[in-house]
Amino acid sequence: MSKHRMTKQKTLILAIVKSTTCHPTADWVYQEARKEMPKISLGTVYRNLRLLVEMGAIMELNYGSSFSRFDGNPENHYHFVCINCDKVTDIAFKEPLDLNSKVVDNVEILFHRLEIYGYCKECQGSRKQGTENKSRESE
Amino acid sequence: MSKHRMTKQKTLILAIVKSTTCHPTADWVYQEARKEMPKISLGTVYRNLRLLVEMGAIMELNYGSSFSRFDGNPENHYHFVCINCDKVTDIAFKEPLDLNSKVVDNVEILFHRLEIYGYCKECQGSRKQGTENKSRESE
DNA sequence: ATATATGCAAACGATTTGCCACTAA
DNA sequence: TTAGTGGCAAATCGTTTGCATATAT
């Protein structure tokens, strides 16, 4: 294992991810970082995002998309993904799901990932355009 | 919408995905397909896998990995991912999770994705090698 | 007959990596 | 001082696509 150095770049990247609730992509973090540090490179952003994930400081998400999103909140929590506008928000349950007691096989659940899909409040009303499924069912 | 032709390639690819419970990757399907049809192309495999997903004949999964896996069972069900050997198996619950009644916000859940992580039965005992986290924490 | 699918190879986009200079410890 | 890190550009890898040909319907 390597010992981490707290460089300006790493500090900045962590601050950016922690400062937003928008569950940003690596490229969004890169664009933000460049405002503060114009010469920062995309490779550095990727490297540090990975390091921060491994350190447990942030969390990596990925929703079938071809790219990852990052979450400044490393605690296990759930996400709601709007299938119209792709926005990702946090979502909570009234009670713990308690999956371990409900699972049929006697396997030990160490952790799990749950993502909820639907229309967010903004897209709820405007369910017009027939965009029931925004995927590539076109042509 | 386009009308689908039932080509030999599409039939073969569907049969391959349906015939296994190993939740194969596109490349695994390609390798299998080549045994039957040596000149089939990887592009055709990808194209047909996508078509079959859109038709609802199979399901696309993706677990943080950089690549997708496919599942011959298109019905909504849950997966157990072994964090040691990466194997993906189906998993069931004794009772429905009933997320809609437990969610705090009054959003409507249209569908959800849940993945369970832990050690499969084979890797359970052999939790030796300190491979608690098989990721890239090496070097 | 003809629109859709194929094989092939080149393109793509997100992410990773090799290299050498730099800098935090 | 020195091992980890940054910047840069090239490489990688899964996946997609353009194009001319083949084939289901």
C-alpha cells in the first residue's frame, strides 16, 4: 500500500466532489477543477478520484451509463434516477430494508447497491413528449 | 420502429444467452457464437445483444465493471455478485421488498435495481489470501 | 424486390498509463 | 532526499458505426 500525499490537486478534487449534491461525472469535476487550477490534467482528476474512492472518502456510482458518477457522501445510501432527465438525487426509506433476514439462501450480504428509477418531481407533470423510455428505441 | 428479421445470427445469440446461467459478457457470447458460426463478427454480436435487450428478450446488467453482462432471464430478479471471484448468480427473497411503501418521498418507483455483494459459497471458506478487496489496491 | 442485417475495420468515448519533471514528507 | 504525484499525450478497452455486400421477408 502506498502512503498518500495531500496535494493541492487532491484537496481541490475532494472539495469539489464534497461541495455538490449533483453526483458529478469525472469530466464535470475536471471542468470545475480547471476554474481553480487551469493546468490540472484530466488524468490527475481520474487518478485522484480513484484514490479517493479507495480511501473511502467518496463513492463511485454507475448507472448503466457508459461513465461513472461520484458522490461526496461515502456512507451507504440510495439514489433515485430520473428516467426522463437523468438527474440523480438521494432517496431514503422509512425503515431499514433488512435484506439479510429476507434473503432465501444463507449467504452473507456484505453490502448492496440499490437504485430507484422513476420520474423526478420536475419531470412528473411534464410526462408529455411520450418519452416514457428515453433510450435508443428511436429510428 | 423497425421490424426485426430473425436471422441465423440473432437466433444463435439468443440461444447462447438463454442457454447459460453465467450472465455472460458480450465477448463470451462472441466466443461461443464463433464455435457455431466462425465468421460472425463482434459488431453483429453487440448489435444483436442490444436488439434483444430492446425487444425485452434478454436483460443487460452492469456491475461497476467497465463492461456489461447479459442475462437470458428478462424478468426482474436480483443478483448476487461474489466480491472474490466476480461470479454472478441469481438470488431470491422470501417476501417482496415493497419499496414503494417504504420510500420517504412521495415519488413513484417505476423500477429498481438491486445487487447484493458478498462471498459466494465457494469463496466463503477460502477467504484466505487477504483478498478482502480484489480491486486494484495492489502494487 | 427491398429494407434490414452482416462482416469488416475504423471510429469512438471514457478511462488508464508511461514517462519525466515536480513536490510534499 | 526521495517516493509519491502531476502534466501531457499516447494507449487501452469495451462498444458503436460507416459502408458495401448479403439475405430474410
